[in-house]
Amino acid sequence: MDEIRYFMEESLISVDPTTSIKEAAQKMRHHSISSLLILDNENYTGLLTDTDLTRKFATKGLSIEETPVSLISNNPIVTLDAGRQMEEGYEYMRKNNIRHLGITENDKMVGILSIKDFANYYHNKFSQEAGEKGEVRYFMKGSVLSIEAGSTVLDAVKKMAQHKVGCLLVSEAGKVKGLFSESALTMDVIAAGRPLESTLLSTVLVRQLVTMDSSQTMSNAYQKMRENNIRHLSISHGNKIIGMLSIKDFANYYSFKFCQNRNPEDEVSHYMQENLGTIPDSTSAQKAAGIMKENKIGSLLVTQNDEIVGIVTEEIFTRKVLGDCLNPETTLMSELMEKPATIKSTQSMDSALTCMHEKDARYLAVTVDSKIKGIISLKDLTVYYKNKFITSQDIDE
């Protein structure tokens, strides 16, 4: 039941090569789609996407009424048989760095599969799996590009094309007002026949910003995108927007999280810090805080008779010393330490993330043969997921 035929879009919406850019955009708006097939003499010869409208058309000052789609729709249709598995289809998409696949049966085009279809497939299949704990912060894009509301649409699309992004935050007087995306360009500017060089972003229908906290799970984030029918979700921490998630990121996330074979490089032992910072339980909070500051670390293991018996962290200092108004000069580690949550060095980094969630901990003591040999932190997990996930993001925004 994981064959592509069960998940593809069977409606083949097309235009002929002589269709104007404006007419094509209007058709995309009418059907609420992000791509059109090019049909020439009963043969599908190419694909036009809203990314093409941003990067190949809008930046070149061409006429929306007089420019035919054939001038920019030079994307060959990459096809795959409907009987292939969805996981194969996604890998094929990544390999070819594309967001749409033509689906064939007996050498006849029978459907289209988009990156959104893969995101839906993976979400529906894996989001309820035990251990689906991936937080948004690990998978969002940390760099968020913005543009002033007084800028023109042409300014916006040039910036999007230059940085190869699908959207920009629109701000006014230092405050974020909304989002301008490839979809908005297609639906609200080109399809409406508005001139790109003189239309201000402030006059365009800019989507209201939908945000989610960075601590939320990817599953919850995707559900919010579906509920709001959006392709980009702004990620916040407190009152500040710190990142952006696109529909592509979810397909990449689920593929990475559930469809990759585990290898030794995914084990905790490859990421743990082996130089253990330890301190006797008779040490004062003030001295311990000084050691952490000097060594630029966020935790210390506490010893008693040279045996590790607990852990103290920045969070503990904040919550117990400051929160309870304790005297840092006289408060000892024995009063502050907590029993460290542990994980074996041979367990996976995914297991470490799950353990942190279950124990509500930012640090785990890593054991080898029941002896604590290292520390794994939330920061280490972030580095792991960033490095692993970024290498899988082969499909352009």
C-alpha cells in the first residue's frame, strides 16, 4: 500500500507552450496548485512551477501578457513508475534536486507527485510512532530573510532568487507584518496582472504570519501547517522569530528520521564530551559557578569520595539558588545536586533525545560498562541533528 499510485495527484492540469505567463498563473490560482504541465501536441514536454515564476521570469523584467510559458518552462519532466515505493520516489526526487515527479504507468503519464505529497505521506505514516520527539528547533532554517513593506515586489523576488528561498518576512517600522512567498507572487501579483516593478509589498495580500514555538514537535508543526493551509511556518522563541520551516523540511525530516539505516556514527559515543568537569560535593555554589564560567560549560558532575554521585547545571543554579534566594557562598553542591539521567554510549542520538524528553533534562551522563565516561548535552544533540539533517536537504527551496 506504499506504492506511489495511492498517493499521487491524478488530475493533470496543463497549458500549451504558447500560453502567456499571466494565463498560466491564473490557472494555477484557480486550481490552487504550484505547478503546471506543458502539453505540446498531446505530449507532456515540460513543467512550470511557481519557483520558475520567481527565479526565471520575475527577475528578468518580461511582460506577463506577452511572455509564453515555453520561454521559462525548460524543466524536463522527471518520471517514475506508479508501482514504485514512496521512499524510492522521495530519494529519486532528492537525487534530481526537484520538487515534482511525473508518474507513469505503461509509459503513459497518469499523475504528479509533489514534495507536499511526500510530506503528507511521511507525516501520516510516522507521526504517531513511539519516540517521534523531533523538536522544531533542530530542523528549522535559522536564517530568516526579511524585507521592508515599502519595497517593490520586484525587489522581493530578486532577493528570493538570489538566496534561493521560497519566502520573505515582510516588516514595517521594525515589526513583522506578514509573509511574502512564491505562492503570493503567482496568485496575488502575476495572476492579477499587477506590475512587479511598481507594486509595493504593502499593497499585496501578504499572508498573516502563523508562528509556533521552537520547542514544539515537528508533528505538531506540520499539523498546524495543514490546518492553516500554508507552506511556510515561522518559528519563534519568546517574542522573537528565530527560524522558518517549509513543507520540504517535513518530507526531509520524516525521511531522515524513519527511513535511514542507523550507522555507528549515530551513536552517543561519537558526540559525548569525554573531558568530564567534576567537583566535590563540599564545593560552594559560588565556586562551582566560577568554574563553569571559566571553562565555558553548562554542567558539572558532583563527586563524593571520588565517586560521581550527582550533577549540577546552570538551570539548577537559576532555579534553586536564585529562585530560592540561597546564599551562593554557603550553599554546597551536596544541597543542589540532582541524580544524573544516564544513557549508554552505544545507544543512538535519537534515544538520547527521547531520554531528555522523558527525564526533562538538558544533560545526560553517558555510561560505558556502568561507569560514567562522558556527558551529552542538548547542544550536542542540536549539532548532531543539524549536521545530519542539513546533508539531506538536497532539494532547493
